[in-house]
Amino acid sequence: MNFNKFIIVLMCFLLSPSIALASWIKLSPEELVAQSKLAVIGEFIGTTRVAAQETGKQLIVGIIKVETVLDGYFQDDFLLIAIRKVEAPRISSTIKFKKGQKGLWLFTQYYPDNTALYSASHPQQFTLSSDIDTISDLKSLLAKQKIQ
């Protein structure tokens, strides 16, 4: 009887989504810069929902107030980053940004042919403004990338 209880508890533990944790491979600064399509200094000011006109599916997006564009082409004061689909469950790989976070953002495009929606799906794609050394290193790499 004890063995059966052990198996049941073990199965519950292994199949429970609440204990699954995401992990990311550490990327070099060069890899981060090479993968980015847009680099900005900005502030996360909140989230909202948007719906695709074609499908009606909703997406939760973050809003970034852009202070400075370091690399890439962007002319607006605000940009949108995909957080997750509304109907999708919250999973451990969903990065949670906090309102008021300021720093350097390295974005990829959420959809390859859509420049209106960006993604920061790796924790290293955002560097807090207080991490002056990392921001300085990334800015140097971005400047070198522009020259080449």
C-alpha cells in the first residue's frame, strides 16, 4: 500500500505544471546584439490587450516608453512587446516585467514581417539602468555592429 501511495505522489509531483521551472542558456553579449533587431533605452510602463483583426485572438502586450533608439529603425515614442496570448496559461518561461523598469532593451521581431510588435523573450534582452557596466559593454558592441 505504501508503494502505491509513493507512486501516486511521485506522478503528481512529476506532472504538476506549477513546479516546472524555465531555464535559459546564457548568451554572450555578442550573440544578444547579433540577434537583436532593435535596441532602445526605455521604460516598461504597463500592459494592455490587443486583438488581431484577422483572427480576433487576443495578446497581452507590454508598452515600452522609448527614450533613445540605439540601433535599428524606430520613430515612435512607444513600442509594444508580446508578453503572452490571452488564452495561454501562464508558464514559467513567461518573463514578468515590472512597471517602471528602465534600462536597455534588445528586441527581436515577434513576427518576421511585422515591425509593430517586438519580443524580449530571453531575460538577458533587458538590462536594468543600474547595471552601468553591462549597458556600457552592450552599447559598445552595438556601435561596432553599426560600423561593420
